[in-house]
Amino acid sequence: MNIAIDASRANKPFKTGTEWYSYHIIQELKKIIPDNCQVVLYTNKRLTGGLKKMPGHWREEILNWPPKYLWTQWRLWWALLVRPPDVLFVPAHTIPFLPLRKKVRVAVTVHDVGFKAQPELYKKIQVWYHDWTMKKIRQRVNLVITDSEFSRREIERFYSLDAKKVVVVYLGYDRQKYLPQAIKKEEILNRYGINRPYLLYIGRLEKKKNIGRLVAAFALLKSDFPELKLVLAGNAGNDFEAIKEIVITNRLEQEIILPGYIPETDLPEIIRQAEVFLFLTLYEGFGLPLVQALACGTPTVTSDLNPHREIAQDGAYYCDPYQPAQIAQAVKTVLADSQLRAQLIARGQSVVKNFSWTGAAQAIWRLLASL
């Protein structure tokens, strides 16, 4: 069997959920796919880090010729047309729009369809592009892998895909890095100008991640916890200027720490030392930071929404993400109740046993091999 994998997202230097998913699944598949299969990783630039270390039956192919933009739609499509594989696996939503040869069996991971469910949280061009992509996926693919039962129902609801083609495979997390540790490494906090005690959010700083209401909730907490800081760790995203206005309006410029993107070498320690991890997003397919926080043993407050409950189960404290006062009250409860904190930590450690990159990759390989 000849297998082609789109490694372009896995190869990005600054990774968030989708990129980490692509990276870890590829790394685990290297250990699983047998030697009698030939695997090519397609990328727009030379593979870096762990990706460049490959078994003998794997190779990379760099597609860096013009045009510069629409890499999937032109360069990847052309490579697949000229050298069609038996199976194409795209771990990040977008397949070529132009026709592929009929012999190519196509599998794609669709992490969520938030752009369709809540288009007001996205730019119009993003809504159009992702919606068009899903219509192409419906027409062409043999298999859709998605992150949760919630996402599976949403995909079937909005795009009427054959239920037999949509399969749930939960994500994993790096079990060597995200785990509780008693020894605190203050030098890592100092590196990013972070002072304890602090609340923590990690992810893109944008409207759909509900950062505005999170900041408003933090403003309500300050009277009871004047020493508390809020760390928003991630790159600026859609509507970030509006978020900055909320910060300024509430006079929180000195209380909110914006360290930018934090690499995985330091991120687990920053999660571990947080008083509470906050994940009040409005729509998720899975929510990888949620699992990472539970794995680190950090008490977590998250959205009382179906996808969050599916993943965190009884390991997190839930509240209405649309109500800053309820968010603030939930955080106050978790900060003040030591027994509750201990219960959340213990339950979280039990919940994360359900998730591993090895298990996810094994499930994906069984699916690809059956196409």
C-alpha cells in the first residue's frame, strides 16, 4: 500500500491543537505502519524536529514550487495527480478541491464545524472557505475522522454525511510532559514575567475562545483576590483589538500577563503552577488544552457545553460561559474550597487515562488499512 500524508500543518513552528494533532499522529504512525507500506509525507518546506526522523519505508517530499498560496489546492493536488497513492490521509480538514484519481481513497480529519454552527465567531472568508471544503469532503472522501461524538453529530447534522463514513477517534496528550510534579521550577515563570498566584488560559486570543467574557469575569474577581493575575498564553487571533479594549476599560493592563505563544518545553510547568486553568470556549471539537490541564493536576473551570462535558466528564468544574458573573463565581468557588480542588484533581487524573496519542494512531491506522 502506498500512503500519502499531508504533513504541512504538523511542520508549523508554532503549534496549537490542530498542528499538535497532526504532529503526534504522524509520529505515532511511524511506529505502527508496517514495512511493506510506503509512506510519503508531503510538506511545503523541509521537515523539522522529530518529523525529519523517519523509518526506511517513509520519505518526505517538499512541494515548494509556485504558486506560493493555496498549497493544498495546487501543489498537493498536482503531486497527487502525477503520483496517485492508494490512500491519502489529511489530518487537518482541507482536501484538494480539484478532482483526484478515482483509485485514491481519501481520509480526512474534521476537528469541528464551529464555522457552520456559530458563523458569527469567524471571519466571513473563513466561513465560506471551510463550508466549501466540507461540501468537497462530502462529495469525495471515503472516511471522515473526527474528535468527539459531539463533532460527529454536528457533521452529520450540517452536512448529511453517511453516518458509516464518520468515525470518532479521541485525541491524546503527551504523557511524558503533561503530568503532576511536586517540584516547582520558578525560572520558567520568570522567563515569561509570570507572577504567582495566577489563573491561566492557553490558546489563540480571539472571539470564539470567549476571551472577552473571561477578562470581564476576571475583573469581577479582583476585589476578592487583589493579588491574583490572569495569564493569557497564546497568539492574537480574530477580533483581538476588541479584547484589548475590554482590558483597558476594566483597567487591567497591569493585572493581565500576555506572554505570547509558549513552547511545549515550558507549557506543562506553567499549567502546573496555575491556581485554576480556565477554558471557557464557546465551541470545541475536543479541546486539547482541557486534557493537558487535567493531566497536569490543575483544577479546571470550563464551559457547561456538550463537547466540554464529553471530554472532561467529572474532572472539571462547569459554568455558563456566556455569563461573566457565573464564571467569576465558579473560579471563586474552586479557589476557596480545598476539598473540591482535591476532588477535581483526582477525577481529572482518572479522566485523562482515556486519552493517548498511541491509542489514537492505532485506531486511525486500522481505519486507513481497511479502506
